[in-house]
Amino acid sequence: MTVIPVFGGPLKRDMVQRAYGYCGQSYAEYELTPEEYVIGMRAMNDQMAVIHARSYNFPEYGDGNPEDESGLKADEVLGGSYYVAKLLAPTIGKQLTTSDIAERACTSFLAAQTCIPTTRLRSTTPRGSGNRWSRVFGEYFYPRWR
């Protein structure tokens, strides 16, 4: 049976427009050009690939379409767009505006997307510490009550 992923969340266009807004370039007054959308989409795909974003809708090929759904939850949009703006600002020669709320949202976004890898246990780890087939000095480790 084929599994079809269903993405949701805000459009990537909205996240790119927010990122340009953090860079001081108002998109409400002037609409972004297609070239600016491509630069923003490329920055967003690069930033999300670095952190291995679990719910992000990566494009099949190229930079993707701004009308695609991002796959992020609604409460992750602010932090995700500010994270994209951190790479986008020096690329377009702008200064990133500081926002305490956006910085905290970016930190919580990165914490939610982080996967901590599991550590393999050595064969000498005593039983009860996570490795059930280990041996200590030739016998299994059991606490002895005397």
C-alpha cells in the first residue's frame, strides 16, 4: 500500500514574506519579485535541511513552489521564518531587525525540531542500566541483599 504524505500549515510564500519583513524589506508596500521568492525559498530549504526539520515539506526537485504548504504547525511559523531570516539577511545585504519574541520563538522552534541520537551501550554495561545481556566479572549483575 502506498503512503501519501499529507502536508498542511501555512504556505511557504507566507514564511518567505515574513523573513523579508524581518530583514526590513516591507512586502506590504511592494510585492516581492519572483527572484526574491527564489532566494527566500532556497534559504528556507537550506536552513531546514541543516536542522533536519521533521515536518517540513521539502521540494521534490529544484527550489520548490512558493504556493506549496510548508508542513509546519501554525505555532512554528514565527520561529521558522525568523530562522530563515537569519540566513537571508546577509544574503540580500540587509540588517536583521532584533525581536525578543521572535528570538524566543526561533529557539523553541529549533528545540522542537532537534533529534537527539541514541547512544549505543557497551557490552560491559551492567544489567539494569539498559543492556540486558551484559556480564560483569563472569556473571550477570544482580543486586545482592545480605
